[in-house]
Amino acid sequence: MELLAELKKGKRGVIAKAISIVENDQTEAKKLLKKIFKDTGNSIIIGITGPAGAGKSSLINKTAMELKKLGAKPAVLAIDPTSHLTGGAILGDRVRMTESTDSGTYIRSIASRGASGAISRSLRNSIRVLEYAGFNPIIIESVGAGQTEVEISNIADITVVVFNPNTGDSIQTIKSGLTEIGDIYLVNKSDLAGTNQLFDAVRDFIGDSERNPVILKTSVKKNSGIKVFAKTLKDMMAAKKKEQESKCLERLEVELKDIVLNNIKEKIDDMLDSDKTFSKYLKKLQSKDIDPFLAGDKITKSLLK
Ligand SMILES: Nc1nc2c(ncn2[C@@H]2O[C@H](COP(=O)(O)OP(=O)(O)OP(=O)(O)O)[C@@H](O)[C@H]2O)c(=O)[nH]1
Ligand SMILES: [Mg+2]
């Protein structure tokens, strides 16, 4: 298998091809996974989340270079919520992250179209491709909007939450849920006014939570705090290794259930189209002779019989 040998060597074009397969071609993806699965699951996953424009991509660009200096071999997957509309964000990230690409970091934007289940399925396998290609850590960038940051913290071994001073809604964001997920909190754009207030606010809200997170100030513009951030990540990668192993087993259980449930759902979906009981109760429902819940229960019972 030439493709596998080249993937193992971390050849860029081949990685890109493999990730495209994993994203777009179920049949080929299954064949690929069969071959690479044994050699996956050993990298630390770092999730970087925060509001749009917080400086996540700029930070990752600089941090990846520092991580390289510390002996790591990082790769980046940016989950891009806008790519299906304009493709513009991808281009922007290319520009912002060129430095680290040039220094050997693999960077790729992946679309977040489709149901969240499907996203995490293809994300999981894109991570595996990168693990097989020898990258560690794998950094996932995602915009913290609603559910995604929570999902990211399920996938990630280390979760980093990025805030900015002067955005007004930051304190609100801190209060609403982001407080529980972070291992590291960054007040980025610390060259702007309001940095110290935000830093204190973050510390007050989360400083004494059980996770005992690290809170840092960074500025990409002034190139300050990035080295400390990278060093903190590197140390945390070592410290989390044990935890990562048990988390990995848990994730495989969740994944297996997800696959089985998804298979069953697809099968049943097909069956329903030609199911007599389904059409019988559908008619009754449409003529309002039965309510939706009772109709649903009747059909389910007959299917599981
Ligand atoms: N002043 C200042 N600006 C910064 C800093 N870091 C990033 N920026 C700017 O903030 C803007 C957004 O940066 P990005 O890195 O694209 O932010 P992002 O969080 O990846 O954005 P999305 O992926 O769109 O959510 C850009 O114009 C950056 O140049 C910083 O430390 N200080
Ligand atoms: Mg970005």
C-alpha cells in the first residue's frame, strides 16, 4: 500500500487526500480506517474554543511554532462554520496561519456542515489520519457558539478557552457555561485596554473551580505570553497522558454506540417507508383519529415485536 506508507511519512498531499476521503466517501473511509486504526489513539487532542474573532487562529499559528521548538509535532484542524457559505474564512486562516505551515505544521479547515453527529464522526476520523501520520498534539479550533464548545471538550484532552477584553459579552460568556470546560483560559489581545479587569473577572469566576485551570494573558500582536502558553501546553500534554488513555477507552464506547444506533436508525428509516403499520397509523394521525404520541408508540411496539 503505497498510500499508507506515504501517509505514515506525513506527506502533505496524501494527508489531504485521506482527510477528504474520511469527510466525503463513506465506503473508502471504512477501508482506510480498517488499515490505520491500530496505529491511532495516541496523540493528545487540544481543543481551542472561544468567540468569533477572539484570535484563535492567530494564536494557534504562533503557538504551533513554539510547540515545534519544544519538540512536538503539531497539526491543526479548524472547524469552520462558515465555509459552506463563502469559503472566505478558509482563505483568511490560510493567510493567518502561513508561518506555522511553512515550518511544517499541518493545517486544514474542515467544514461543519451536516448534523452534529456527522461532524464528530468525520472529525474523529480526520484526527486518526493525523495520528497515523505522526502528529502530536492535534489542535482543534472551533468557534464557541452554543453547543460546539461543549462537544469539543468531549473530544479534547486539553481544552483552551480564549477571551478578549473590551468585547462586553466576554463576562457574560464566562458566566454561561464556559466556566466548567477549560483547562486553560486565555485573555488574548492583552495589548488592548481592559485586560486586567477581564483577567481578574476570569480568575474570580473560575479560579477556584475543581479543575484548577491555568489563566494566562497573551497577545499575538505584541508576541507576549505565547511561549508560556506553549510551555504550559507541553507540560500538560505529559501530565494528561494517563488520563488520556482512560478517556480514549470511554470515547471508543461512546463511538461504538453511536455507530450502532446510527446504523439502526438508517435501517429502520428505510423499513418505515414500506411498513404497513406505519402507513396505517399515519392515515389515522392525518385524519386526527389518533394523536402523534400514541401512533408513535403503536408503531414502535409493532417494530420491536
Ligand atoms: N490587537 C490584537 N489583535 C489580535 C490579536 N490576536 C489576533 N488579533 C486580530 O484579531 C482578528 C481575528 O483573529 P483570528 O485569529 O482570525 O481570530 P479567530 O478567533 O480565529 O476568528 P474566527 O476563526 O473567525 O472565529 C484578526 O484581525 C487578528 O489580527 C492580539 O493579540 N491583539
Ligand atoms: Mg479562526
